[in-house]
Amino acid sequence: MSMELATNLYKRMPEAVAKARKKFGRALTLTEKILVSHADTFDTQVWERGKAMLALRPDRVAMQDATAQMAMLQFMQAGKKQVAVPSTIHCDHLIRAQTGAEKDLLRAIDENQEVYNFLASSAQKYGIGFWKPGAGIIHQVVLENYAFPGGLIIGTDSHTPNGGGLGMLAVGVGGADAGEVMAGLPWEVLHPKLIGVRLTGKLNGWASSKDVILYLCGLLTVKGGTNKILEYFGPGAEAISATGKGTITNMGAELGATTSIFPFDRKMVAYLNVTDRADIAKLAEANRELLTADPDVLRSPEKHFDEIVEIDLSTLEPHVVGPHTPDLARPISKMASEAKEKGYPVELKAALIGSCTNSSYEDIGRAAHIARQGLKAGLKAKTPFLVTPGSEGSTTR
Amino acid sequence: MKREGFLQTFEEMGGTVLANACGPCIGQWKRADAVKGRVDSIVSSFNRNFPGRNDGMNETMSFLTSPEIVTAYAFAGDLTFDPVHGTLKTAEGKELKFQPPQGDELPAKGFARGEEGYVAPAENGDAIVVEIPPGSDRLQLLQPFPRWDGKDFIKLPLLIKTKGKTTTDHISPAGPWLRYRGHLDKISDNMFLGATNALYPETGKGTDVLTGEAGLPIAQIARRYKAQNIGSAVVGDENYGEGSSREHAAMSPRFLGVKVVLTRSFARIHETNLKKQGILALTFADPKDYDKIEQQDRVSVPGLSALAPDKPVRVVVHKADGSEITIQANHSMTEQQIGWFKAGSALNALS
């Protein structure tokens, strides 16, 4: 569904990137390559990080059902016949978990009938793709169907940055921004500063992609990413699966970051192939130079990023964060003593897995591996254990 | 996943599989065992754990970790269990030490994909009618906000002078109001319900200066002014409008007749949102002038037809005793944004 968008983008990128290298007088990070290629007007745009407002032309708009209501109402006010930018609506937020998949879905359809009817009919009328209730969580559906390396997508949900796992800039916005972009206005955002995150080594044992971002939450705090983009790079990046990258960029929102992004690599190729998008994978491979940072950025990152963080994945421990805030982080080996010291109730009343940030095939497979070990030893869950799959696609695999 | 039997495995261990949706991760969870006021712990592989985020209980201590660790925790039922180093007692009294989790990154057989649940748009949507039931309390078509009438703002009553932190959630609270997020008229009853009024002791309330009646919700006062076709002014403190980008925090004031918001400073996104909805967003050139504003003051903004980028604006404050003070104010509008103000909104400027 995004082949045409990718083709057009990769055609115009070389000129924009060359122009920017000349204007800035230096090599470009991946983030900058994507920003300059989506500028409304490159020449009149002021390119000053942390100061200038950027006017950009996103490739796509994605909306969830709660925020889509006002976005669509505002779009309709503009009196346009069709949306100016490819757009989709995803019904995932209004379904309340209570008894289990089937009954919860039926109840949601009953309770929210008029909202769903409104969204479905307006989508039909104005040229918007509509994903019905139960079809999946917006960020999973976007990653599986719409995300492509080098793209710029805005979504009316704070965890839109999940798409960064496929090498795109995916940014969460309010409904008004979405409505305006669909009506044909450029999207305005403060030119973010850049945090470079250099990954080395390889995750092993119990450590997972989740621990990369939980560790960063503890390190940078919930304000550490405000008006910044986190760009990951280094040999460790390529050792993480595309969906694992998505987990990391998704939760970049917890740092307050505008978004987070990984450079295009073979893990993304594998993911595009397995989600029936071998055509985009091939095209992206032919344009790899546009979809990764320039070599000088990797050689001398300090010249290109406003801040740099280094993480050795080989020595990263599994982390637990909380309660009440994601930046209260510690390795799991310290959890017991801290719980006793701070008086956290140690009995767990519920354990929940899944959601948009952790429901990939890899996540669920690793969790099931633990589940099978417990079952084999004759154990059952001691606490209510709830599983939220990410998308219809992932449950019928 | 069904093919691999993953979900069946979780059900065998006593788990419940929920719908492919956000559910507990965004608080859409009717947790059966939750007791208001009781502190207890839950653990998930989600991304947010703010108080009340998952089950609506502010007391619940919510911890986040990876799905594999959560699964191990589910067997233990205990936050002090360390699956990496510790062991669990089995039914036969043996000790189980978990092996580190393993799993393929992607399914070897590929995905059994389909476009289940997807509806493509119509080729030609002209004949399609957007469905909004008459009398709906959840959805309401938006009418374009009126264009600026070319006249200066003269002697606007002061609707509220907010004090301290005024986030978008104070201006347009969420919770039960989210049900009405598609109905501007309805949701506007929440306007300023969470805001501290420097000129009235109760949160979210103020004084109708036309009748002198005090202790009314701000939205009700605004509706009274609106019914008489009288605009109003809002004065705010530092970093006014911080928090989420919720557009209702700018749309409701616009809908209920607020013409100008004058603050010590704005949060950037909210300032833009105000401009987009056609509200004049001004900041005190001297933040101390904030202290000069009183309940009975009327606010005038002359010279609006001469609005220009980087050119300060004069605000005249008419005191109850008939005296006047003039305050310097700044705006951050570009030429294009002045166009939004004149058109009545950014969207009006487009059509």
C-alpha cells in the first residue's frame, strides 16, 4: 500500500539530501535526511534545531478512533472532497477489556455504534482506509501495512513513534494537526534537537529490546526527550529485530521525545518480506544510502548530535520500572530488595502482556517459551494473566 | 500465533486472551478485583504506568517490564521473584529454574495474512452521507467559526484569570468528558473545570460580571455572555496550556466566545492551537502586569487591523472606577497566522 509513496520519495530524496549537505556544509544524520526530504519549501525554511518551526509534508496520516472523531469533524469543516494525504482510521481505543475478546468486542460495538458508524461513513466518503473494531492496534497495523523506511507519518496517538522500528519518522500529533494535513496544510513542528544513541554488542539471555528503552527511561527521565528525536545507530542496532526496534521507538514517547528512529537494515528487509512487502524491501535496499546516516555521522557522532548515549547490549540486564512513572528504573536483580525497602506490595494482583509496544511474534514467542517451561513443571499462573494481541494479522499467523 | 499455539499455551496456564485492541493499556479495563483506596501491585509489558493509567485506580502500583519477565512473574505471583537468578517450587516440591527465553524473530512459515477488518474507501464518495444521528450527544458537525468582523475588541469582560499551572487538562478535563470528544457543544461544559481561578476561591468557578452572580462554573458564565453576543477575555499565568496537544482546550474557548487569551507565557503547542482556532494569543511584555488584572476589569485590544509580525499590541484595561491602564503585549503570529486570525480559523483560511 506504500510502494507508490516509497517510489516517489526515493526519487526526490537525492536532490533534497544533496541540497541540504551543501547548505549545512556537513554530513547528514538519517533524521535530517528525512526532514529535508519532506520540507514544504526547503529554500525558505529556517533549519535551526530547537528554535525554528518546520513546515513539513507527511506521507501519511493514521488516526485512532478516539482522536479521529475531532480530526474528521475538523477536516470536514474545510469542505474538501477527498483527503489530500493517504490516511487511515483504526478502531482500537474504545474497546474495554472485561471478560475476553469476543464479548468485549460485541459490547464495544454496541456502546460505540454511532461513533463507529460516523468514522466508517466519513472514511468511505473522503477516501480514508478504515480498520474495523477488532482488526488490531493502530501501531501494529501501521507497522505491518503502511510503514516504510524513510517515510514521515503523523498519527493521532502518542505512541505513533512505533513506526520508527521500520526506519521512518513517525510522530504523534493532536487531532487538529491531522485534520489540517488531511485538508492540505503543511504540518508544523518545532525543529527537534537530536540525541544519538550508539548501540554496541548483542542482547543475550533474558535481556530484550524492552530493556533498552526501560534503561533509557531511567537514564534520561520522562522529560529527557522533550522536543528531541532519538536516532539509534552503531553495530548493536542491526542485532535487534524490526519489531524489537518498534518496542524501543514506541516507548520513546515515555521520554517525551518527538519521535525515535532506527536506520534501515537487513532486519527491516526481513520484516518487510514476511509482511508481503518484498517490493518495498528491494527498493529500500537499492536506496540504502538515503535511509541511513552519512558515514561521517557514524565516525564522529559528536559533531552531529546534540547529545550522545552509549549502550552495550551485551551487558544490559533485564529491567523493571515503576511504580507510577517509567523513569523509576532498576535491574530485576535489585527489585526484591527495593520492594522491601520501599514497602511496595509484593503480591501481584495481575500480570498483563501484549499491547502495541510488546505483542510481536518474537515477544509472544519468548513469553510462550517461559509459559511452556512453567506448564511442564506443573505450574499455573498464580495471578490473573491477561494477554492482549496486537493485531488480527498476528493472531492468525 | 494461533498456528503456533502461543495463545493456547497462555490459556493453559490460566490466562485470558483479550481483543486485539488497547484495553488495559489505556485504562479500558474493568478490573473485577480492584478496590478503591487499596494499594496493590500489577505488572505488565505495556508502555505507560502513570497513576490510574491501567485500571483507573490511582493507588495501584503499576510496574513495567518485558513480556517474558511478566510471564515468569505470573507463575510466581510475587514481585520479589527474580526469574534470572531465582527458582520456583513445583507441585512435586522440586525447584524450577527457568531457562532464558527463546523465540524466533519472525515466523519461519511466514504470516497467514489477510486484510481482515479492513474497509477500503469508496471510489467516488460524493453520494455517501456521513452518519451522525440527529440528537446525538457524542457527535456534532462543526460549524465554521465566524470570520473576524474587522472591529477592535472593546471592553471584553474577564472570564477567568488562571493562577499557577494551567495544563490543557485543567482547561479541558478528560475522564468522563472523553465520551463527548466528538461533540464540541457538549464537551465545552467542561471548560476550565480543572483550572485555579486567581479571582475566585473554588476551582473551575468564577463570577458573572454582568449580573454579579458568583460561584458559577466558567462554562456557564461563558454561555451567558455568548447568548448576549458578548465576547470575553482569559488571563493566564506561566506556561499556560502545557500538557497534551488536546485541541478541545482551544476549541471550547473559541466556541464559547473567548476572543483573547493574555498570559505570562504559553506552552508552544497550545499557543499554536489557539492561533489555529482564531483566538488572539498574547503575552504580557512585562509579566508583572499580570498582577494588575482584577475581576471587574474590562479588556480592550485596539488597532487589530494593523496586526503585523513582531509588532507589539496595546491592551487597554478599564478599571471599575473608570480609570484606564495601558499594557504592552506581544504576539508571535507570522503573516500567515494573522491570516488565520482574520479568517476566523486556520481551516477557514484554507477554504
